[in-house]
Amino acid sequence: MTHDLLQSATALAYTLAAENRALAELDFTRAVTLLDAKQRATDAFAAAHARAATTPDDMRTRRSLIMDVATRLRELAGENKRLLERAVVVQGRVIGAVVRAIPKAVGGAPRYGSGGALSEATRMRPIALSARA
């Protein structure tokens, strides 16, 4: 069972590292494509950990291996959290830039009112934007 635990931990570490690289490069599309793999790796690791907890292996060997794996996963998870938080900030800045750019882009363009005629209103009405990544 220790082998199963190490194998699943390695897969999870590999997936987290790949997501961290994508996030560090601000490649959010690639980071999103790793979500399913990350979930599968996390589920496999949790299942292997639960099985290992009930298997009577050499406790000293298991403890040493698990501590090394736990340390590596903790480091990767910490970096992943930091990068995801940065991604949220970047996304907010992009949305803010788009929102600020709309009045400039629409600026002097004629607008039509609800009756179909050109509107004389100079005030910009509220709008909603939606995008998918």
C-alpha cells in the first residue's frame, strides 16, 4: 500500500506542479484544463491514504516516506494557493480595464433609444459583460 500511496502522491504532485507552471505564466486556459486531472489525482491520493492507514506496513518506513511526500505536497499546495489568488487579482484587473474602456469606446457614438430613434442621452446606461475562458 505504501507504493500505491507514493504513486498517487507523485501523480498529484506532478499535476499541481503543471498547474502552478500554467498559473505562473498566466496561462489560465491551460490551468483550467488541468482541473479534472487535479481532481482525479486528489481523489486517488485520498483513497490511497485511507487504504495505507489501515495496512500494517513497517511504520518507520511508511512514516519517513509519508513525511517526505507530505512536505512536497504542502509546498506545492501553498504555491498553488498563492498563484490562484494572484490569478483572481489579475482577472479582476482585466475586468476593471474592460469596464473602464467601454465608456471611452462608446464615447461619441450615437445611441438609439427604446423607440428606435437616436437618443440624445449622454449618460452611459449600466451594462453587463459575460465571457467564458
